[in-house]
Amino acid sequence: MLGKKTGSFISWLIILSLCFNFFGLPGVASASSTDYTATYTNSTATTLPSTTASITSTVTATYAPTTIPKSTQTGLTVHFKKPSSWNSAIRIHYWNLNPTTVPISGAWPGILMKSDGNDWYSYTIAEATGSSLIFNDGSGKQTADLSRSVKEGWYYTDNTWYDTSPEMPKIPAISASPVPKTYDSSQSVTLSSTNSDDKIYYTIDGSTPTTSSTLYTSPIQVASSLTIKAFGVNSIGQTGNASSFAYMIDLNSDLQAPTITANLPTRHSDSSVTVSFNLNDNKAATTKAYYTDDGTEPTISSKVYILGNAMAGLTGPSILISKTTTLKFLVIDGAGNQTKQSFVYNIGNKGDFREDTIYFVITSRFYDGDSSNNMHAWDDAKARNPDSDPAWRGDFKGLIQKLDYIKALGFSAVWITPVVQNASGYDYHGYHAINFAKVDPRYESAGASYQDLINAAHAKGLKVIQDIVVNHTGNFGEENLYPMFKKDPAKPDTANNLVKTTDKLPSNYNTMTPDQQYQARLALMKNAETNNNIYHTEKSLSWESYTVQTGQIAGDCVDLNTENPAVNKYLIDTYNHYIDMGVDAFRVDTVKHVSRYIFNKYYIPAWKTRGGSDFYIFGEVATRYRDVWNSGIPAISTPFYTWKSSKSYPGDGKNDYASNKVSVEQEWADNSTTAGQPTSNNALLNGNTYHTPDYSMKSGMDVIDFPMHWAFKTAQEAFNMRSGDQYYNDATWNVTYIDSHDYAPDQAPENQRFAGTQDTWAENLDLMFTFRGIPAIFYGSEIEFQKGAVIDPGPNAPLSKTGRAYYGDHMEGSVTVQDYGKYTNATGTLAESLNHPLAKHIRQLNLIRRAVPALQKGQYSTENVTGNLAFKRRYTDSAKGIDSFALVTISGNATFTGIPNGTYVDAVTGNSKTVTDGKITLTCSGKGNARVYVLNGSGGIGETGTYLK
């Protein structure tokens, strides 16, 4: 996610100030910014469906006169509510008029609006029926680009258009909870109205209520069947129609749905499993279970699993599961009550992840498959993200639709940003969790859940890598681990619509300024007396000291106390659920901010047990140095996390906070210098010979090769980082990339999407796909998407101007995919993207790498090799009959001596050379070109392109 490279001590206040400015923290003004808006809410017109339980009649009433002036002119009238931090000279700048004969507003900042009082301003664009527009105060504060085509509209401080004044009370409409229906026990019925201060009058004798009827003040106890009739009166005397709520109380009715349970938990298994299912119901009647095993929804026409009296339990026959399968059941009891439930069993070995290559996407910025779930982030107005490009735009449905594009490029794994529910001003990336156990609904659509995405990817032979966080939550707590707030699914996703779930915040919290609210939340979360040891309480942070693992790295990243076993258990159990869903690997965020001791004791063994020994885990240890050691401190350096500890600690064999804390502190102290750090030759050939790696001290977590990434300004600089490979347990497992959602290489410059020349890109890719490690590409790099754009300025610029822009416009169309990197019938802009020189280059590199095991899993050597970017690699697996030996040179000639005799075939051109004296010279001209001569290999793999030729 992020990392820092500074040796100085940073005070708590300075850190918070910097983080607020960078991350666009909701409710916190930047110390250096003057364009802060006090209210953060969703500016999209899309709303979530109501989940009200009421049954109401149609409401018809007449609004009382509004205090907001209405235009008497013909044309388009707009009203604007001034945010508290804006000055009072409110202006409107408008263009793109309909009809086009209507003149625009002229030069920026536009025309002064009329003040209507109470911070409302209005303006009528005469004769217009539609317009693009911006409200501003002429002094630097402004809205995003807006549009309006309805005759009159009110733009409120929640960044939303309304057709009537949002400050006028609405006509009361009454709802009731629980939903009116038949119950088998007494109910306590709660009535509510549209406006919080409405008065509700009701009757329970069937008569029509009036203002003389009973005033509702507390829940109504319903012990027998009755009908509640109620209506509301708002603060200005308007009334709504009466609504009826009929409750039937039948103590003998059967309202309980049957249950179905499995004898075997849904989880990964290396081999086949046999499962059976048990039905239970509360009544002695025939219960029937139907099921499918092909992913379709079960109906009464599906296969019958079992039927009979399930009151005492009814166990069905065993089912053999020999491959990954989703069993979906429909269970119906004698009264017609239904239960639908799915069980996913992931069977088989996930394979060696070094055989894969990775395509990395920010899901919300990749492809929009369902525009109905598009949603603005709370800080979209500050970022000036228009309605046409809200931060939450891409979704699972869009990713499912474009899996073929990813496979056509030759990739076999998709790394997606965190899927868990988030809450912050700019949370579209997924790293600010409020609920780790829930998938954020802003990603999902009907028929496109997270499970549907996993299933769709697997059906195409693609693995799913889930990005996860254990270091921190957002600053609104965590709904299960430390409840402070929760999302209300019945309301738009805005800061104001969060439901407070704690009584520990100040009583005047709701009337505080956003900055005061943030400080109140933080005071609660980082106070040892109130946080149940869930969060670290460190209030200072030095990036090169122990506090880097206990301090808060950003305003929206409150540091979890991972020495607390309760925290670890929750995170393990939560992420185990995603493993059970079929996720193939975890990319772990902000690894260096959590002690290796905790990873090795808790997380890695738990997830390897749940997902299988080959469940791949790799972490982001953001060490922005051209050295394997972060300021000479192993404990926060990239290779460190690939090792088990060789020492014993007080917490070994225990499960308590105190011993964990002592152990973490002691392991830090034991690894404060590079002296005595372990080394390995697991990535290195013995001459020309592959040897079995020694994994006895391997931690089980691999890493993003940050030192190589940081040096990838050029391939030669990155290649030079191999000098530190001995300090990794096995560098062939490192994930390698050039740029990402956070950084480009040092001096590239680091804050922009890779800005080097195209042939530099090509040469870098040659090295990444042929040298040790697992290649990963950030979405759009295949077309040099947003080249030179600042990657992440926070909500201080529209996303369209950044390295995290929406990519979907470059993937419109379709493609027919036969295999990885093999496709036909590409159309639209998708075809244009696949035909980009770098896309074709990546596709050919993927085809070559997939065909040559030495390039996937081979050890390497530069011994007896002359050439600037040249090396040899070999992988041997006698049990599988594999012995793959490859000679590689990039962008120049190379000579190899002392190699095995035989026939070598170039995977790029198909040219063959026979070696009889242990020596070969490979000729290669042109930057970005490469030669991959494979002993007894196949040549001419894929199509030659601009660079490989």
C-alpha cells in the first residue's frame, strides 16, 4: 500500500497532518489546504433499494409553500446550498447548453448567483433545458463538473441533486418493523416516519386514525392478531395518508424454515472428499431437498437429494467430490418454508505459483459491467470526479466480462485490490476496512457476487489473488472487531448515513465539526482504557524504528494490535472464509508494519493449513531502497520476512498478549543489524546444475521484490539487484513488477506511472519475464496507459488525470480466447489494446515463459557468461521428466562457456545452434530484443513484434 524512506522521527501531529492531506481523510481539513468542504456524502444519483418492512398506502398531499424562492422565468433554475467553509460570493459557470442557441456563462469563474437566505443561492439559465455547470466561490472552492436537465433542481451539501428542496420536510409515510405477516409468537412493533420529528397517530381497533388518536411514543405490543393503522404529521403540519399493518399471531403455525448442514466444512482439500448433508425441521412433515452441482440455481425440477421427516434430523447419501464443486441446495418443508444454501469444496493442488504470471487491477477502476452500482466516494467532490466517472465505477461484473482480455494477454492469475467493506473519504481502492468479514456491496451486482467472480475465473483457468490487510482498519472502527459505526444498506453510502453503534463517543458527536469527530474517534480507538487492546496506542512514528510496527501510518489506517490473540483470531477466521470460497493466493498489504514473529506464529501457518501447503502468500514490504536492507535494519527489510526465526521466544507455545509483546520486541532487537542474517543458494545454480532447494527455514510467505522494483528505472539497474538474492530464502518466488498502484521505480520518477521510453519498457519486461521471479503487470501498462500521470495524489485531482484512471474505455468489444495468449476475433477498442506494441510484447513473453520451465522455476547463474543482461537458468524435476536449460541475453550479444553440449533453439526466432565445445555466442540487436536459447527446445513461440524479432 505505501512505505516511507526517511530516517527522521516524525511527531504524531505532523504525521496526522500529512496523512490528512494525502489521503483525503473524511472530516479532516488539510493543514495547508483552504478548499475543504465540511460535509462528505455521496454525490451519485444512484441509491440503494429500500429494505423497509412496511406495507403502506399511496401518499397524496400538497406541499406547503417553501421558503426557497422559485424561479418565475422560463429556463433551467438551479439552487445551491453553500458549504460552511465557502465565502458568500457564490458563482455559477455553465456551458454545453441545450439548446445550443443559449449562450454560455462566459469566462471563469462565471456569474454571481442570487442569495436567497439561509446559505441558499439560485440562478436561472433563461431558455435552457439542460447544461453542464460548476458552482464555485471565486476563490478556489468549487464542485465537480455537474449537469442538470430537469427544469429545477437543488444541489445540496451532500453533493446530490434534488427535485425539491431537501430542507423541506417530506410528506410523512409510515413504516413498521417487523414486517406485517403471520407470526408464531408475540411481536413488538416499531413505527417510524419519513422525517425524524414527525408525530405518528395510530389505532388498533380498525378505525381510521386522526390527530385525536393515540400518539405513538413506544413500540406496540402485539400478542394477538390485529391491524395497526397509522398516519404522520410533519413539522409544518402536512399529513400523509393512513397506512395499515396487519399482524396475524398463530401460535400453532409453522413459520420456521428447514436447515441443512454438512458433515464436512467447506474448505480446500488436496484430494477428493466425501460429504453428506443433514436436514432439520421443527415439524413432523415431509421435507425435500433438491440440489445442483453445475453452478445453476436449484428448483423443484432439480435432482432430489433426500426427502422425509426431518424433525429428528434426516441425513442424506454421501456425495463424492473429486474436483472443485459448488453444491447448491433448495430445501422445502411441509408448510412450504424454503431454505437455499450453497457449499463450495475446493479440491486439488493449486500448483506452483511460479508457473503463473499476474495481472493486477484496482477493481473499481477497471471495467464497469453494471452502471447501476456506480457510486461516488465521499471525497469525489473534492477530487472533482464527475458523475460520469465516480470513484466507485468498475465492479465484479465488469471484471468477469473482461477475464478473456486478461487471458488473451497470456496471464493466468488476477490480483485484485481488497474486496472487504470500506469506509473513508476515498476508499475506492479497498484498503480502509470497516468490516473485514463482508464483501463491499459496491462491487457486487445480481449474478456477479464475489463467489461468482471466483467461479468465473476458475472456469477460465485463471487464479484469483486477493489483496488483504492485517495491519490496520479505517478510522471508523471495525463492525465486528471494534464496533463504532456500521453501514446502513437502506441508505446511500455517505458519512452522514453511517449508523453509530457505540455509546463511548462524546454525547455531542453529531454536532461536532468533521475534524473534531475524527479526533474523537481516534481518541477512542487509540486509548488503552477504551480500545480493548484492539489497536496500538503509539502516538508517534519513526519509519526506521520499532514504532513503524506500532504507530499509525496514515489518517485512514489505524494500527491494529496484532500482538493481541483476539485480533489475530478474528483476522484468521475472516480470511479463512475467503480461502474457503476458492481464493488461490493472498497478497498481504503493509507487511513491514507487522512483526515477522506474528506472521510466522499465527497468520502463515493458519492460512497454509486452510488453503493447502501450496496456497501462495506474498507480502508488500515497502522498502524504497536500492538495497535489500532497509536502512540496515533487517526486521523491516524485504528478505527478512521470507525466513523463519532461528531463535526461540517467550511467546512460543503460548497464546497471550503479554508474551507476544515481549517476543515481538525481542525479535526486533535481535535483528537490528545485518550481522548474522541467514543466507541461501536456493535461487542459484551450482555451475550448470539445478539442486533441490532447502526450504527447512522458509517462512511460507514470499515477497514483492521491492529492491528490484525500486531499481527498475532500467533493466540493467534492476538486474544489478541480484547481488542481494542470497538473503532471500528463495528469490525465484519473489513477485516482480515495474510500477504499481503506489509507486514507479526510483527516479523514473517514482510518483508517476512509468514514464520511460517504450523500448525501455520493453527491455524491462524482457528481464522481468525471463529472470527469476513471478512477473506482475499493473492494469493498462500493456498500452502505456496514463504514462507519466501522477499515480495517487489522493482526492486532490480527478481520477481521470491520475495513474488510477478508469481503464474500461480501452476494453470495449469482445475476444474469443482459445488458451493463454491465444485468441481470435478481437473487436473494438479491446482489439486496439491487444494490438499495442507493448501488449503484443507481453503476450509473446507470456507464451515463451509458459513454454520454458526454466524461465518459471529455474535457478540461475551468471558464471562464465559475458554480456550486460545475460544469464543461464535451469529447472530439473526428474519425477516429471523435466530438465529445462535456457540461455538468455537481452538487448545485446552474449557468450556462454562451459555449458552442456547439444542443440539449442531460440524460443524467439526458432534459430538453432549446435554446441560441441561447451561454448556459444548469441547475437541480439535492438533495445528490447532478446534471445532465449533452450537446450533441445522449441523455437519461434508466438509472433515476432516490434521488439522481439
